[in-house]
Amino acid sequence: MTSRSRQTFQQGGKITSVCILEHSHCVASASDTGTLWIHRVDVSLSGSMPKYSKPQLRAEEHTSELQ
């Protein structure tokens, strides 16, 4: 077991919100640059430790006005 990051990506700006999307293997993140990204990470449980795929960008939205 490790406490270091298993997956990272560069969205740009500071991340302001993160949300796990239930039953989808997806994570949504918003940044202070007005971007919203949705990534999918697949998990394989075939060995003694879970293995994670590289994050796959599923959707990217930009907004000029954050709410």
C-alpha cells in the first residue's frame, strides 16, 4: 500500500472542485480557469493489488463565467 498518487493529470489552473460519479468509474473536476473535465479510470482487480488504467478524457467543457 502507498500514500502517493496513483494517477495525475494537468488540467490547468487550480482545481476548485472534484466529484466522483457513482457507478461510472468517472471523476469530474473543475478548475479556476473555467474548465470542467470528466475522466474515466478503469480498475482491474485480477491480482493482489488493484491496477488502474490511465485516465481517459471523456468530456471537456469551458466556461467564461464561473458560478
